[in-house]
Amino acid sequence: MATTTRRSSGRAKKPAASKDELLQYYRDMLLIRRFEEKAGQLYGMGLIGGFCHLYIGQEAVVVGLEATAKEGDQRITTYRDHGHMIACGMDPKGVMAELTGREGGYSRGKGGSMHMFSKEKHFYGGHGIVGANVPLGAGIAFANKYRGNDNVCFTYFGDGAANQGQVYETYNMAELWDLPVIFVIENNQYAMGTSVKRSTKSKTLYERGVAYGIEGEQVDGMDVLAVKAAGEKAVKHCRDGNGPYILEVMTYRYRGHSMSDPAKYRTREEVQKMRDERDPINQVRDLLLKGKHATEDELKEIDKDIKGVVNDAAQFAQDSPEPAVEELWTDIYAEAG
Amino acid sequence: MGELTMVEAVAMALARALDEDPDVVLLGEDIGRDGGVFRATAGLLDRFGADRVRDTPLAESAIAGVSVGMAAQGLRPVCEIQFMGFVYPALDQMLSHAARLRNRTRGRLSCPMVLRAPYGGGIHAPEHHSESTEALFAHIPGLRVVIPSSPVRAYGLLLAAIRDPDPVVFLEPKRIYRAVREEVADDGAALPLDRCAVLCRGSDVTLVSWGAMLTETLDAADALSAEDGIEAEVIDVCTLKPLDAATIRASVERTGRCVIVHEAARTGGFGAEIAARLAETALVSLLAPVVRVTAPDTVVPLLKLERHYMPAAADIVAAVRRTMEYA
């Protein structure tokens, strides 16, 4: 089988997008950012346990890829997962209430930040063991193929996970069996505090797929339109029965790895430069304003709406009841009978 | 249906499961074209096709992980790990995902998968083809651990495991894969996954074991009866997790004595759990200390030393005689 890999030219040639699309991406990315900012606040107030890994800076990845998904497609990711849940349409209230460990949360207070699921939205978690979710994604894709539907499974993992052995066992199996799985490497350039440069001599991560015969490409993950364009190609490849595809999405997280991160591995200037020059939300904001698709006032109105949604979620997450002590014993095995 | 060996009973149960439920998919190394290293899947590829009886690359971690993903979508994967010594790369998936999917999703998702592996010593194999590390899995909440001791039990327990909505680690004692033949009806009837089996009744001492060691345990019971007039009650644990502690306790409350036999190493072996349960719940009924007959805390040795490593019927007889010395 001929295998091609390439680096996306996303930044050189911007794909066009309609006003409605741009507004949708703006809203979706802003909702994730404001949600995460609020989660950070609640964490600081001691209301959130089970750790908390914020997605701020990486919003264009999930929003761009969700724009290519259709009903029935699945997604599975690692622990930096709040953005994926919100992008696939899960209720911010349920996500926030899970962070606070309440009954109103998606796992009714027993999963926490890393372990939420939605059968309705085909979101298969939230997984804390780095790289170990990747074979699950292939298994979900296996079921799609076995049942003869044309759904695909977006299987997200990071640059850190890309050095785990399970990932490559899965690459091999997925290509061998032509499974409809899109391996999305969210390369935010740091595995906790270890930069990609300090963890591999591979020039890119997507090119590792060549060894398994898997096509792939690298894409600018700060540009939602570039992500979407690459995602469409990947989705078509999978839906057409051509097996897996790798997208290495170059992104950046502004906050620490988790809420307790000494941040000694990068400079403030580096982070500030990304915020100033590459921010995914500002890029869409500029397109909206320059294209005269929206006025400053209209965007402010959107900001206000989103703040309301996030505040409601935070309130819900604090008001929702705590799980009863009996819940300690439930859902270990199926109930008898 | 005729007299079958245990491994033939396993194959018959797998065929039955494939036949009755299109969601059942078998996967593992060499299970298709080769019919499995022990022939447990012989003939299934021809009968059910490569989509359902799938040879995998040599990758235990992904075999288990892909199975978890399939199960999360409602398929019923039955994966084979060739030898228990090769299961450790899959342990991460079983512990971190399979065992916890139900709890994490509050029952919205479950993980109806079975991980099958031949286990145990006594076939003159190297160490990692001979080990018996069932206690590792029994320690994990959310997993079921099932070990058959006969063809009939292998058939009924495996069907139950495949139909169960939770992940099951199904360990097949390969030493007795072909040791005995017995009549096994292909009637689709499952055995319970939460019940010990009392293999013979006795009032003097309770012998508790599982898997291949029941051979030595039953031999010891015969010898004790013939030589000492001691009547042993023999319990096949069958399902280590969840443990049917009530059956064991009720027996010990009658006999007052208990000897636990396993071929796994001693420290932290599953016998320790049973002994602890008895200490917690049946202490006042005990006439003698609970005794364990186990392999030593060493690596499984090569063939010339193996018979010194594996507990023998004589060891069990000696242990019972010691417990009988207590008034």
C-alpha cells in the first residue's frame, strides 16, 4: 500500500469559512476557555478533587475536529478532557458537577475530572493512564467495522503518550485490520515538564505511522480552520474504509500540566508569545471582525452569554448533592438479578 | 455429547457462545488458523470465519485494550493470552480500564469481556509458562476470576463468563487440559459465577482448593479416608472473585478444621485471603489453625525440581494429620 505523509500547509493557505461557521467555532472555543477558567477558580477554592488538567490554549483542536464528526462517531481521550466533552455537546453543568464530585456529574461523583463518559454523545472517556486509552479507541473502531456502520472513532492522546508502547501495538493492529480510527496526537510540546525535544529524536510524531503503513500529517492546531480541513481529510479516509489516519496537531497549553505545576520547564515569555501571536480564539475573532461578520458589540454579547452558561454550571456544581455513602459500594459488578 | 477433555469442553463452550450471540468475537495469538497453542479454538475459524475468530499480532497489551474498547461498545470479546506468564502487559488494561468501566460510568457502560489464559505448572514448561498468579487478578475490584477444575465445569463456567456483563479472567489449568474425560452435554447451561462447588462431603476436615490442585486434593482425601479414617470435605472454589465465602465458612463450622491447597507461591496467595476470612468469621468454630499447603516463595523451577515445588497429595495428607493433632 502506498503511504504518504505530509505536513499540512494550513498556515500558508487559510481554508474559507462562512460567517455561521466562524461564529460557531468562536462560541465553542470560548465556552471551553471560560469553562476551564472557572474550573481553575473552583479548584483554587478547594471545591474540586481528583486533579484537574486545563485545556486552555488547545481549544481549536477539538472544536476543529468536532466540526468534521457526524452522529454516531465516537471520541476517546486522556485526562485533559474537559474540552472534548464540551465540544461534543455534553452539558457543562454535568461536567463541572463531576469535577466537584457531585451527584449531578456525568459519573455521579465517582469519576472526577479524568473519568467522565456519555453514551448519548458517544464520548468514551476521560482516561488517566497515559497512552492506555489508545487501544480502546481501536476497539471501539473495531465494533464500528464489525457492525458495518461507517462511523469513526477519534482517539486523542498527547505527545507524552506517543512514547508509550501500547500506542504502537495499536497502530499495527489498526492498520492490519483497516480500523476506522483517527489517531489525534495533541502535541502541546510538553509531557508534564518534559519537552518533545528532550524525549525523542523523532522529528515529527505522525511520521512514526509510516512504519506501520498509516497515513498522516501534521497540522497547525492553533488554527481551527486548518484543523477542520485536515480532519475532513482524515474522516473521509476512515469512512471510505481505508483504515486509520494520524493527525499530529501542533498545539500549546497555556496553563500548567495540572493545577500544581512549578513551570520550570519553559519561560513566561514563551507562553506569552503564544498567547499574543497564536491564540486560537483571537484568530477567529480577527476573522470575524475583519470579514465584518460581527461587531465588537455582538462578540461581547456572545461573551456575556457564555459567562452565564459557565456561571450556571459552577452554581449547579456547588449545589448538586454529594453522593451518599452507600455509593461507595455500588457499580463494582452488575447488580444480581 | 460424548466424553470430552477440558480443552475440548472449552472449545465446545466457545463454539456455543459464537453460535448463540453474534456479538461474541474471539481474538488472540494463533487462535485462528492454528486453532490455539493448546487447540482450545480448533475448528472455530472454519466454522465462524475470520471476522469472529481473529488472529492477532503478538501484542498482549493491545489485545486486552482493544477488547475493552469492543466491550465498551457492547461486543463480547473473548481474548486468549497464550500463557499466563504473558498476561502482564495486559494487566494495565484489565486493572485500569476493564475492571473500572462500570464504576466510572456508574453503570452506563460495562465491560463484558473474557480474558482466557492457560495457567499453572506441572507440564515441564519454563517458569513463565508455568506460573499461577491468580491472586494478582483476584485483588482487583471489578474483575471476576474463574478457574474450572473439570471439563463439565469448564464448559458451564466459560459460558457463564461470556454471558456475564462484567470482565472475567478465566484461567484454565493446563495440566489437566487432557487429564480426564467426562460426559459434557452441549446444552448451553451455564454454571453460577458466585458459588463454590462441594466435590465430596466429609465431617472431619475441610480441604479448599481450585484448578489442577484438586487432583492432589482429592487423592489426599481418598488416602486420608483409607489410611486414617478421616473424612474430608473437598471444596472447589471455582470462582475466586467474588468469593463464595459462605460455603467455605459453613463447611468449616461443621468440620472445625481447614487446609487450603494452591500451587501459587505462598505469600499473598489467594489461600491467605480464605484463611483471613475464616479467622474473621469462623474463629470460634476452629479446632485447629488453618493450614496452607502451597508452592514455596520461589520462582517456578525447571522440570527436575518441579515435583518438589508443586504441592503433592502427601503434603496435603501430612498437613491434615497435623491439624488433627489438635484436640
